[in-house]
Amino acid sequence: MVPVDRYFLAALLSGLVTEQLYLDDDSVTAFDATVERALSDPPRVVLDRTHFYPTGGGQPHDTGALRAADGDRVWRVVDVEKRDTVYHALGTAEDADGGDGEPPELPEPGTAVRGEIDADRRAAHSRYHTAQHLLSALLLDEFDARTTGNQLYADRARLDAAHDRFSDADLDRIETRLNELVADARPVSSYAMDREQAEATLDTERTRIDLLPDSIEELRIVEIAGESEGDEPYDRTACAGTHVENTADIGEVVVTGRETKGPEEERVRFALAEHVDED
Ligand SMILES: [Zn+2]
């Protein structure tokens, strides 16, 4: 339920920015690219294509490394940010190879690099992000509570919803239902869809298409399958984040708490069972 970043997508569609490969395949964690620009203060590079996910839509950026294809130089990617294009912030020499902590020597434009994304961090984000889609859908279905915001991390997440108050019994029910949907092992897929077609065929309240500026003509739709083959999807939203391929890949989810966020707004906290301290 995270709206696609409007400004970025508009720029992407106008062909001005780095090709965002994760939009087509969010399971890839190693790829080849070429440095287009290198900037200092802070040190960062722009690539012609990237699988690194930049901070956005409530999902933190990937981390990882860029390795020169023709030698042993390696740069640590410590932040990824999208503005007019995608910037990969490079760590100090110490971050990369136990060096002296000085700013790294920047790669020259044209340098061929191998991008390596920290797979564990990415996988955690994809699991939490997919869990968030399930939670948003079930809160809308069963409580008529629309998602108003969300933030995920590699070890926890939270979601805000337009709702008066979730009782302890509600939270138990939400947790049980979430884990049923995980155990159902429902396929998760994504595809591009023409905006006009999306507006004509999808539930715009659910997909939040109405929040996107008119300049965006193509959307990325993320779909979680219905209970049986041939059923309507359980969830279908416009989203540019990363997700797992099947709800079973999320694993057990624990609803860890709630708090009042404002009038008619509740915040629900959740985590993967392996990230919850039982003490
Ligand atoms: Zn998403």
C-alpha cells in the first residue's frame, strides 16, 4: 500500500534517470553496471543501471558493495538515495577493506562494476514489506480501516490506519489472520499497468492510484493471490518497493503492540517472530 514515488516515476518515465532494475525483478542481488558519474563530498556514484533499492515508500535503502570488474578495488555502498536520479553513497576506505577511514578514491566514469547487494538486509525488507501489504488488506477488509502510513526496518515495522481503537482481541485476531495468510503460501507478483486501464479496472481506494499525480501514466501493480486459483487477488496495490515471491517466505508474524496515533488513527507494530525477544 505504498504509493509509488511520484516525482521519481515521472523522471523515470521521461528517461532521465538510472534504469531501476528491481522494479522488474526484486529477487536479484548481484548485477553488472557502469559508473556514469562520480561525485565527492559526500562521495557517491551514479550508475547506468542498478538493483540497489533507494529509500522510499517506507522502505529503507539497500546496502552492499561495488567491485571494479577489472581489478580488486571495492567500494562499500552505505546509502542509496533517489532525487533526480539514484545516488549510491560510498563509505570510507575503512568500510570497504579495513583501510584508513579516509574518503574512498572514486571510480572513474566508465568503470565497469559488479554490484553486490547485502542479501539478508534486502530479504528482511522484502518480507516486512509483503507482510505490510497483507496487514493493509486485512485491516481494510475486516475493520474498514484504511492504511495512512507505514515504515519498515530490517527487524520490525509499523503501520498507521484510520481506525478508532484496536482492542487486545482485535490484535489477536489480526495476528491470527496474518499468519493464516502467510501459511496459505499465496503467490506474490508484480507487473506494469497503464494508468487508464488501472483506473478503469482496479479499486482505486485500495490501490491509492488517486493519490498519484496525473503525470504518471504507467503503474507498477503488486498482487497477492486469492485463496484459490481463479479467485480475485487478495490484494492489489500500486507499489514500487521490494517483496517476496510467496507469502510463505514472510514466516511467522507477531503483532507486538498498538498505540493511538491521533484522533481516529491507530498505529500497529509488528515483527517477524525471529526478531521478537521473548524475554
Ligand atoms: Zn509494496
